[in-house]
Amino acid sequence: MRVFSNLIGACTLGALALPTTASPTRRASKPAYVTHPDRVDAVKAAFQRSWDGYYKHAFPHDSLKPISNTFSDDRNGWGASAVDALSTAIVMGNAGAVAQILDHVQHIDFNVAVGDISLFETTIRYLGGLVSGYDLLMTPEALSPDLKPLYSNRTLLDALGHQAENLAKNLMVAFDTPSGIPDNTLRFSPPRRNGSTTNSIATIGTLVLEWTRLSDITGNPQYGAKAQKGESYLLDPQPRALAEPFPGLVGTNLNITNGQFLDGTGGWVGGDDSFYEYLIKMYIYDPVKFAGYKDRWVLAVESSMAHLASHPASRPDLTFLAMFSGTTPLFISQHLACFDAGNIILGGLVLNKQQYVDFGLELAASCHDTYTSTVTGIGPETFSWQDNGTLLAINSSRNGAAPANQSAFFQKAGFWIVDGQYILRPEVIESFYYAYRATGDTKYQDWAWDAFLAINKTCAAGSGYSAINNVMATGGGSFQDFQESFWFAEVLKYSFLIQADDAVYQVQADNSGDFVYNTECHPVRAKAKVGKYMY
Ligand SMILES: *[C@@H]1O[C@H](CO)[C@@H](O)[C@H](O)[C@H]1NC(C)=O
Ligand SMILES: *[C@@H]1O[C@H](CO)[C@@H](O)[C@H](O)[C@H]1NC(C)=O
Ligand SMILES: *[C@@H]1O[C@H](CO)[C@@H](O)[C@H](O)[C@H]1NC(C)=O
Ligand SMILES: *[C@@H]1O[C@H](CO)[C@@H](O)[C@H](O)[C@H]1NC(C)=O
Ligand SMILES: *[C@@H]1O[C@H](CO)[C@@H](O)[C@H](O)[C@H]1NC(C)=O
Ligand SMILES: *[C@@H]1O[C@H](CO)[C@@H](O)[C@H](O)[C@H]1NC(C)=O
Ligand SMILES: *[C@@H]1O[C@H](CO)[C@@H](O)[C@H](O)[C@H]1NC(C)=O
């Protein structure tokens, strides 16, 4: 997650809407789903190809460089790709990879780290991966026949649980700040803060699901309590007039000494994104304890529909969410932000609000266009557009025309490209997944399949898959020789799940599912539905 804009705008505070009090509802019916065995097999084959390349050339390091057949320890050297691949290997029923990963987990030494540690990245990839592996292995219906013997195996569960706790204990020092807002950057041996003075809402607000789940698995309440304390500053943003330009929509950076916001610039983009995502996911996790989180999510979505929904001048049929600096909209967005469609659909299902589902489907269709409009059939990292006059007058200072050399492209596509790289990100396919689970409309399976085929064709490189530099050049322009661990956790899992059989870990349109996905696509069991799985 990244912040690409550091504008701090003056702003005025709109009147706060009253929070809604909807309780979790079960919808009467859910759609029929279709399985595509041929597509499932193709995605599994892509997983195997990547896994084999990683295992041969990079394991037990973090990431494969598939062209040079070397590795990178970009995530502190604990085998990020292996841990991130665990829940995907389990749902795919890949017994060989699962055995290799579970063996690796027992040998990770979380007391030593290569490089500076990101609390956020470590939480979503490692803690999320370990806790999800634990929850899946505790769920017999989640396991394929050859994984069934692993069900409830105390040795394996203890290894996952102990390692998650070993890691969390070392990370706890992050919360030793005057406010309790964590410092995102740490060093180990011994664990200590690196001395940051600020942190962003995404990196503060995307811990609470993993840390709360760890508390519920271990029976030690302090993990969840620390993450919830940091989150409390995001739920009650101060100083209001600066921090909350629209009800529920807040700035990006906070002072970790006094807990005050430092700006009123934000959106559903990197640096902010998964803060909003987790508000509704915590409500799914425990609708009683986290009802207040849901109220904040509802405010943010209502404000986004009212103040950020933007239609490109050349393609008013599309809808993108603008960023904001104070109350001024900024017509720029990212591949990362395309998760917003799926998250708003999910909240619509959970709260039984069809208008949220419909709005999310509109956003998903527009993110689809960022794929179909390019040469490779893959969407860009960052894009921009001119609003059709709904939010700002055409040609006004913040709403200018496309650059001359992309004017023709903008006329046709409805956006222009600011950064054309693609680094194996999942968010567009992720939103197709939620759109499909909500509607059962097979067009979303087809969109996900087309996206998978485009990525599989363009990014296959050497012993795995690589980030590319230009979605507007045949073949992606050039390769970055880097395979992110989230390729395993997210792109391959969403591509698989949307074509696969219904299962206990799939999202259910009638809100009957037992799992909620962290931002790295690791399914964790929702506490309110745990019962027999807890001890
Ligand atoms: C649990 O898993 C471990 C490691 O795979 C294995 O050695 C052990 O036999 C299993 N225990 C049971 C009770 O199946
Ligand atoms: C950690 O602190 C060092 C020394 O102040 C600094 O150079 C480095 O950029 C910091 N790391 C991060 C990720 O902020
Ligand atoms: C954060 O707040 C403290 C205490 O009020 C202040 O001394 C410090 O300058 C602030 N830091 C930033 C980055 O605003
Ligand atoms: C912008 O597009 C939307 C959606 O097509 C339309 O409803 C609205 O009237 C347009 N606004 C202007 C000012 O043209
Ligand atoms: C906006 O400016 C462009 C030239 O930059 C011009 O072609 C276009 O007609 C203007 N549109 C409006 C609605 O003023
Ligand atoms: C458009 O022009 C800018 C500025 O000269 C250049 O940096 C950019 O690469 C060009 N983009 C395209 C798509 O040709
Ligand atoms: C995916 O890419 C791999 C590697 O190039 C290729 O072997 C495989 O046939 C492709 N799968 C599909 C469905 O096109």
C-alpha cells in the first residue's frame, strides 16, 4: 500500500449523519453457482508452475526473481511466499505444497530479521497466513481428501499457533508509543521501534482482524486490545475539522505521539484503502463487539456515493471513486483502489442494502474497463480522468483535460494512464469475485478468466511470473524480474475461487459463510460463528 499524494488541504466539516443500527441479516436466498473444472485446472497449473520455480530457486527466502532464478528477502527473510501460499495451497488441495509449507513454518526463526520490518506487511502476509492456515486446518469441510488427515492435528496446529505468537510477541513493541498508535517500522534482535513519528490509516487500521483473531485463538486478549486501541484514533478522528472532510471519510497520516490527524487528504487508495475494508470485515467478524466499526463504514460509503462517485467526461457510463483533499475531489485512482467495488458489495450483502451492492457492481464494471482498454488486457497501477462536470466543472483547475498524447485513448477508454506497470496485483479480480458471489452472474467468471489469461500470457517469465513495466506495450514492455508473494495469496486464490465449487470458505451472498478474508486474501474464521472450533 502506498500514498502517492501528500497534499494537505484546508477543509470544512460536513454535518455528521446518524449511524445506522442495522443488525446482521440473513438474506432469504443465494444464487446458483457454476463450476468450471477446466479453468480451475488452469489456475492450479499456474500455482504449481510458480510454486515449483519458487521452491527450486528461492525457498526458504521470501520472493522469486523468476528470470534470473534468484531470490529476494524483501519481507525479512522468513519465507514470505511460502507462508502467503499456505491458504491457497489448502483451498486448492495441493498436498505437496501444503506439506512443504507446514514443514517450513516449524523452522522459521522470528527472532532474527533481514532488514527493517513493516508491521503492516508482516501482519497481513505472515500473521494472516499463519492464522488462516490454523483456521482452515481446524475445519474438516475445508480440506480435500488427501488433506483430511491434517484436520485438527495438534502438532501442526501448535506449530502454526506458536509461530504466530512468537512473531506477534516480537512485534508488540510497535505499540509502545505515547498514544498507543503503532510505529509501522521495527527492527529485531532485539525488537525495537525504528523511530517513526507518523503512521497512516491503512497501516494502523489493517491489523485489527489478524490481531483480534490471534487473541481469540490463543486466549490472550492483549493482541487484539493493542490493535483496537490504535484503531480507536481512526474511529474518532481528531481534530475533526481537519481530519474528516466528509462524514466517515478521513485523512491519511496521524501523529503517533498525540494521536491527531495531520491531514485531510485521502480516498480508497493505497495508504488509506484497507482501513475502510476492515471496518465492515470486523463487523462480519463480530457484529456485536464491532457494531461501531460498521457505523463508520456506512458513513464512509454513503459519503463516497454522494461526494466521490465520478463519471469520466468521455465515458459517463463509467464510475470511479475520486480521492479528496479536504472537500476538493482529485480525479486519480489506482489498481489498489479497485478493491473498493468488492468491499462495498460485501457490505451491501451483510447489511442487506441493495443500493450498496448495485453501486459496487458499477465500480467493478468500471475497473473491468481498465483491463479491457489496454493492449495487454491488464489494468495499470495508476490512472486519471476528467470528471464530466458532476463533481467539478470541466476544464476547471483540478479537472483538466487528458495529456495530448493520451487524449485519443481517453476519448475511448474514459481514463488515461499515469503509471502503466502491473506488479501482479489482485484487486480487480478480487472485486469480480465478490460481484460473482453476490449475483451468480457468470459474466464475472468470464471477466476473471479473461484477466487471468491476460496475466498468465503477459507475466509468465522464466521459472514463474513477473511484474511488468507497461500494460500498454505488447508483452508488457519489459519484465521487472520479481514475483510478489501476494501473487500466491491473492491473484491465484481469487482466480481459483471464482471458478471453483462452492465451499465452506467461499463468500456467501446470504451472509451464511463462516469465513472473512483479510486484505491479503487469507480466510479467517469469523468469531461469532466459531462455536465448536474454539478451545
Ligand atoms: C500430525 O502431523 C505431523 C506432521 O505432519 C505428523 O508427523 C503426525 O504423525 C501427525 N499426527 C497425527 C496424530 O496424525
Ligand atoms: C529506519 O531508521 C533509519 C535511521 O533513522 C532510517 O534511515 C530508515 O529509513 C528507517 N527505515 C524506515 C523503513 O523508515
Ligand atoms: C506530534 O505531536 C507532538 C506532541 O504534541 C509534537 O511535539 C510533534 O511535533 C508532533 N509531530 C508531528 C510530526 O506533527
Ligand atoms: C455525468 O454522468 C452521469 C452518469 O452518466 C449523468 O447522470 C450526469 O448527468 C452527468 N453529469 C453531467 C454534468 O453531465
Ligand atoms: C475543455 O478544454 C479543451 C481543450 O483543452 C476543449 O477542447 C474542450 O472543448 C473544453 N471543454 C469544455 C466543456 O469547455
Ligand atoms: C506522453 O508524453 C509524456 C511527456 O512527454 C511522456 O512522458 C509519456 O511517456 C507519453 N505517454 C505516452 C503514452 O506516449
Ligand atoms: C499459462 O501460462 C503457462 C506458461 O506460459 C502455459 O504453459 C499455460 O498453457 C497457460 N495457461 C493457459 C490456460 O493459457
